[in-house]
Amino acid sequence: MKYNGYAYIYTIGCQMNVYDSEKLALILNSYGFKKTNDMDKADIVVCNTCSIRHKAEEKAFSFLGRFAKIKKKNPHLITVMAGCVAQQEGEKAFERIPHLDIVLGTQAFSRFGQHIDAIKSGVQRVVDTKDCQMIYEAMPDASCFDENKISGFVTIMQGCDNYCTYCVVPYVRGRERSRKPESIMEEISLLATSGVKEITLLGQNVNSYGQKEAQMSFPELLARINKIDGIHRIRFATSHPKDLSINLIYAIRDLDKVCNHLHLPVQSGSNKILKKMNRGYTREEYIDRILTLKKECPNIALSTDIIVGFPSETDNDFNDTMNLLREIEFDSIFAFAYSDRSSAPAAKFSDQIDEKEKRERLNNLLQLQEQYTEKKNKELIGETFKVLVEGKSIKKRGGFEQTHKNMEQMTGRTESNKIVHFPSEHVNIGDIIKIKIKNAYRHSLWGHPVGV
């Protein structure tokens, strides 16, 4: 049925959730709900949730909880919890949010429309957390093309078969399954036609794309996407170290549109902890893959994920992680203190680490990494890079106000995912221009356009 109203979507969590929210917006638009950024204007409110950490989970409950009073004033407002927390909690979500209308699991998107119809026809509550082996396919259309959108996400696979002991993904997103390459190509071609210049391919472990289905490998998929007109840059996340093949390393080296950056989560530098996490590789194997990668792609930028304070992590285990940072010198890291997820096996592990100790270790890790990030950035001073212009920069750098009063400060990214600020009068969002780096900071670079 077609309705006439507005939908507000609040997204928590990873890039995959951002992508999923775009699909939810497409569904809502097909039912007559136009997307709005004004929450007070909405006839349906969707919170697309994340359960990877406790803080994200609580953020979802807090956001939806505030609608209790609003629902009393406007009983026709439809409230929806979607995504990972919805899949995890099911019926229990109503205990904390009694005014909730729909609990929509990660594999229930194809049935979202019929659930809206049910609520509109008088059904009190709907819960849908059924498993589905098929990936929901919805091609982008004009309703999801934001003005000046130059970067887009494309999910190429869903779920995970690795069962890391700290992770809830296999329980909330199901087993690993890959999309058909033809569908992926069609979606990326549509994005390119709309003006998108850069795409990021998403999956819990993109390196294992197509293996279960005996279809093309991930490097082969990259080679096909590399030929799509209009796409200038290809990124991907996330890669699992145990599946980083030599063919993928060659693809990063040889395919001109594949960016010179790899995010390769290590999680810990201790073999004991890696085994307890069920990561499937050792510290030595991880370092060996990095050395091969650096040999074939000497200028590659590397980032990683690290969990500190995993159950039974000793000072020696933590020092192994610190030493790994010293040995590899990542460009950047995403580091987190371990937090229990009730459905993950690690929640039942003994030897839990004190919260104060976790915070101290995390702070020490981040302080060490900041030295390497700043060092890496300063090594780029004097170099010239191609930068994809993303828009106006809010943070002024390089004495901008005094030296460039009549110019806009713009921002963009290099292939290696470095943020660059620069002054300019004659560039547009989506342009790819050369910037010579004049200064470097911990989290960004400052430069001047060359030949613009």
C-alpha cells in the first residue's frame, strides 16, 4: 500500500549499517515515506542499531526511549528498531521500549513493507528476526542520491563464518553468503551514473568473497569493477588476515583504481590471545603477510583494529601488542577496550580484566600510535598527491584565516585515505586534483593545489 508521509532514519554503527539504512530508505520511499532530516516532521522513525559494543547498544535504547512522550501526543507515529540489536533482542526489546511498534532483524528487510501495512491496519506489535539465506537486493534510485554524493558503499556479502569469540556478527547477521557479481556490478554502475566517484565494498570478510558459492574470487571481482566507467577509486573493508591472498596483494598493486590502503584488523599481538580469540593466524603469520604486502606495494598505508583487555590478557600479552605497533608502524588504528557481548563465547571466559586496567592499556596504546601517525604524516611533507575533493573544510589549518582570506578551505582524501585540507577558489566537489603537502598534523595534512 502507498502512504503519504516522512521517514526519519537514525543510524548507529559501521559502514554496513549506513548502507543498510540507505536500503531501508529505498523501501520506505516505495511506500510513500520521503526521507527527512527533521525528526519532528516524521511519521515513521527508524533506529538502525549496532550491537558490536555495549555503548552502541545503549545508544539505540536511549534514542528510541525518548519517543514515549511523543507517541502519546501522536499515536500514529510508527517507531522501528532495525538491525543488529533488533536481531539480538527480538521480543525482549518491548520490555525496555513498550511503545515500540516494529522489531526488524538484519535479514527481514524484504518484509519491512508488509509489517508497516500490518501496523497501519491495527496490529499492535511486529517482531521479525527470521533467518534468510538470501541477501536483500535493492538497486539505488534517484530517492537515495544525495546532492554532491561522491562516495558510496556497496555490500558484496553478508554474515560471517569465522566465529571470533568476542564477536556477535555470526549470531546477528547470520552465516556468510555472497551476492552475485552481476548484481554488484549493476549497483556500482548505477552509482557511477549518479556521479559517485569512489566506492567502498563492504563485508565482514571481503577476502573470502565467493568462496562458498564457487563463484569468482575477490581479486577477480575487483578486476571487473576496475573497468566500470565513472568509478575512479575502489576501497574495501573488512579484510581478514588469514584470507589475505597473494592474488589480492597483486590486485592492490596492479589495478589502478584500487586504493593504496589496506585495513587489516590484527586485534592482538599476542599468540595466546589470538588463539583465544579464534582468529586463525599467529602474530608471525600476520607480520609475514604485512612484509609481503609492503614488498609488493611499498607505499601502502596500513590501518588496523585492536582490542585491549581481552579476558586473561597479561602485561606480557599487552606488551606483545605494543611491540607489534612498533614493528609495523601502522598509519592509523581503531582501538577499543574489550566489552562483553552476551551472545559471544568470550562473555563466559574467566580472568576478566579490571575496567581501570583496560582504560590504562588503551590510553597507552593510543599514545604510542599517535607518535607513529604523526611521524607517517610528517614524512609526506613536500610530496604531491591526487586528492578527491569531498567538500568544504570546517577546521581551519595552516594559518588559513590570515593567508587565504578570499578563498574557501576545502577538504578531501588521498588514495591512502589521508585527510587533506587546502585553499582553493576553482574546485568542485568530486574533482580529483593534485595537492602538494606543506604541513602535517596528527590526523590530517595541509597543502596547496598544483596546476589548478
